[in-house]
Amino acid sequence: MSEKPPASHEKISHWDRPKPPRDWRWVVGGIGRTLITVGLLMFAFVAYQLWGTGIQTAQAQRTLSAEFDETLASVDATTTITTTTTIAPPGTDPTTAGSTVPADRTVPADPVAPTTTTAPSLAPAKPIPEPGKGVARLEIPRMDLNRIVVEGATADDLTKGPGHFAETPLPGQLGNAAIAGHRTTHLAPFFDIDKLQPGDEIIVTTLNGRYLYQVTGTEIVAPQDYALVIPTTDATKATLTLVSCTPRYTAKSRIIVRSELVPDQSDALTAAAPAAPVVDPAEPAATLPDEGPVTVPDDSAITAGSTASTEPAGSASAGSVPAASVPVEPAGPAASPDAFSDGWFSDTTAIPQTIMWGLALVAVAFGIYWVSRKARRYWVGVLAGFAPFIVVLYFFYENVNRLLPPNL
């Protein structure tokens, strides 16, 4: 009589297995599982840095683009200038209002007055949008870039897109306009900034018009020298400077791309728009309001490196005072802070948010474990908690990212 084949053994569920002894093997296994989990979370955070940060930026760009186009259309609709020309009938003296000249009388020609050449006045500019709002559309064909530039270049502003340094003129105005942008996060608008070459076009559309710049050169500077290349050094030219970090994925140095306006392919320049001065609340106000534009007497000495204002009367920014009250000083680093200079834990407001979302993440993980134990199937808990886990993990990473240097 032949033996019966051994009965097949069913796989015992993890939840029905006896608990392993808590010896050194249990400790080593726990450490290994913990390290694997941390490693996976770190890889996921790198993915968030490279692609996840672009989610909020893309949403902000869609909103900013719609708002900017709407504002631009309303501005164009209200800036139509109507000119009426009146032709005097025969026998009318055009120099005398309401008087007529007999037909038999000849009006002698006026002597030709001496002509004087004066510099054309700049048209007034539209008001500058609030910080964080769209101020211009930036197009760079070489980089295949089309982004809305926001007013302000703080770390928070740059999460929405390239940022215009508020202390510099706007594109389309005399002086050096400066724009900063990320290279590795938040859609990396300046990822290929190192590919720009002399002669490449940079197109900027503001509420005042459309302006074409041509790249003139690129330079690499140290972070401590970064602010020295932003202020205006020649107030008689309209220039544009693009700023970002270099090399990619680091904040080791700064890459500076300079460009100059092409006047015959651009709209007319405008005067600087009125804007409230940025004053440190801890310091007393250094200027008095409504004192008129800054003027420099002919016999006054100007400090080396300073620039005289070229704005027409009435276009000076609020808070300006006569030169006799405030000495003219060259712009320094304090006027142009490094947009990428924040270090670790610079944004202390993110610490409680990080802790809160971290605890929420742990709670979701325990929830997945509890559901799996109740159903006695791991896949049931994972399926139920996958969506909440991803959402909470995203916000946890978002706040962790605020604790890191801006371009890491």
C-alpha cells in the first residue's frame, strides 16, 4: 500500500504567526526596517524637491498669468490717446484766437525763434503691483522660457516664479532692473541660464509696454559680492540683470547675466513709478514725505559711485527729499539682499508646521497598520490609507523644504 502524499501546507498569515523572541535579531531587524523607511522617505523628498515644488508654482503661474493678461488688457483699453487738429479757415490769424484778418491784408510771418534742444521727458509709469503680484511677463527664446515675474525677490516670492528686486527700476526704465529665479526647484525657471550668449534676446512685457533686451555678458560672483552687481551704476542706460545660483543644485556662487535695451525694437521708456520706501521699523525715518524730487546743486560734490536722478519733475518716489537734507551715497549690499542667502532653519515659522504635519504623518501610518490588522491583510490598510498618506506627506515635505536653504 503506497503512502499518501504529504498534505500541502497553507501559508500562515503574518497576523497568525507567533511573535518572534525579542532578542538581538529582533533589534537588528527593527533597525534595518527603520533605515529602509528613512531612505525611501529621503528619496521621495528629493523627488518632491525636483518636481513636487513645481505643483504650487504652476498653480501660482496660471493665476498670475490670467490676472496679468486681464490687467494688461484693461490698461491698453484706457491708454488710447485722441488728438484733435483744428485747421484755421482762410483769413484767420492762427496766432490770435477768435480774430479774423481781412482778405486784402497779409499777415507778416513771425520771425524764426531760436530753437533749443531739450531731453525728451519720460512718460509716467503705471503703478507698481503689490509684492507677490505679477509685474511683468518674461520671455527668453534661448531658454524656451515664458513666465510671469512677481514683484519682490524674497524666498516666498520666488516660489511663485521669477522675482523682480523691488529696489531696482522696472524693465523699460532707466537704470538696472534685476530679476532673480530658481535653477532647480519651483519649475526651475532659470535652469538653463548658463546657456545664454551675447546677442540672445530677452523680452519683457510690463504694464508700460514691451521691451527687448540683448545679452551682453555673463559673470560668476561669490555670494558676498552678489549685491554689488545689482544696483544701478549708469542711470543713463536701461539695462536688465538676471540672477540665479550656480552650479546647479547648490548655492555656492551666483551667476549674473547682463543685457541692454534695444531702443528701436522697444516701446518708449517710462519714469520710475511712485513707490513707498522700504524703511526698517527699528530705525527712525531718514526721509520726509512730499518734499519734491531730489536735486543736486551744480557746485555740490557727489560721492564716487553715486548716480543722479534722471526722473522728470513730479515722478520722484514718495519720501524723497532735497539733496541738502540727505547726502548722496553709493548703493551698497544692504540695498540689494541676496535672494538665496537664507540658511538652515531661516524660516522659523515652519518649525511648528513641520512638527504638526510630522505627527499627522505618524498618525496616518498607525491608521494604516490598524486597518491592516483588523482586516488581517496588509493590502487593505495600504489601499485605504494611500491617498491620505500622500497628501499629508506632501505638506510635511513642503514645510521641511522651508527649513532648508532656498536652492538646495
